[in-house]
Amino acid sequence: MIISGLQKTTVIDYPNKVAAVVFTRGCNFRCPFCHNPELVDPDKYLDEMPQEDIMAFLEKRQGILDAVVITGGEPLMHADIEGFIIKARELGYAIKLDTNGTNPELLEELIDKGIIDYVAMDIKNSEEKYSETTGTDVNIEDIKKSIKIIMEKAPDYEFRSTVLPKLHQEEDFKGMGELIRGAKQYYIQNFRPMQTLDPKYAAETSYTTKELAGFKKIMQEYVENCEIRGIM
């Protein structure tokens, strides 16, 4: 597993836990609004961080940190991710996995082995606009399989969508709602203009608080609980 980033402490990335965040390098999506181009674009890749250094840090933080969040990029592009997870769990850490849902087989294997405590999956858009939003041809059946696996097997989970006016309209929320109907937790994350994979998106607008509240009302018809992150 190639690691290219470490956030030493966070209290917002894993609900009710103090965690470190490990960033894996490489992604099979090309979402133009992505805020981590250095993990997605090979021309901008950050240097690899030795796993030994990450583990040494986690050993020192035992008793201070509760969990490790593995994010990216797309962590499930790394077939050897299980080894890293097991080592972190042996140090006593709970594990949260962030994923785009394109590798349901590996996702299910990790959950079935009981080594994942929390899964956060991005829902990029309605089924009809998934490929447009991700900048690549998406096998939507893999996305649906991952959603089903998470809802049926994950010990705890959330779905979330980063949204912006250029790509997400009211009908798209209804489409995303259909994809995750019955889910217990969904977050609407407001896009923030900043560094983006496609530089043109750094100038795109965000939704207003009122608009986001309207989308929340739509999603509450599909999921048990919907909340908004990043209100501007």
C-alpha cells in the first residue's frame, strides 16, 4: 500500500473518536472537484511515506489516539491494504475505511474478516450522471454492490456526497436517494472553492445554506438521518 500523507490528529473524520488519517496514493476516479490532486494526478504525486514510519508513529500514539482512518485517493486500489489494517489493529486501533465503492469484492472481504469498524462511501451523483461526475467510465453495478454490502454487513457506516451547482441538481438528489434508500446515515458535503483536480473548478460556486436545507429535506425521504457538512 502506497501512503503519501499523514494527518496526525483529527476529531472530525471518525465519529466520536480521536484518529490519525492515512492517505493512500492513486485513484481510479478523476472527479474534477477533488481537493486532493496530489493523490490522484500522477504528475502531482507526493512522495511515498515508508509504512515503517507510519507504524512507528502509531506505536508512539497508543493510548492517545483511538482510531486510524484510511482514505485517499482510493484505498481499495491497493491489494495489500489488509496487511496494513491488521498491523494497525494489533496496536489497538479501530479502523475507518473511506472508499468510492468500485471494488466491492475487496470491500466485502475486509468486512467479512472483521477488520473494518466503520466504512464511509462517497456517492458521487445519480446513476445517470456517475461517469460524468467522476470523469471516467463507472461500472454502476459495482457501486450498487458496495452500497448493499455496506448496508448489510458493515459494523457502522455512512454515505456522503460532495455537491456543487455545476454537477448536482434537485433531480440528482432523488437519484442518489434511490441508490441508498434505507441507509441509516447520509451527509451532504458542500463544495468549497479551493485547490481542485481540474483547476477551473476552483472558481465554481457553492450552494447556499437554504439550498442545502432543501436537498436535506429531499434526502430525508430516503434515509434514516441526513446532515449537512460545510455550510457556507
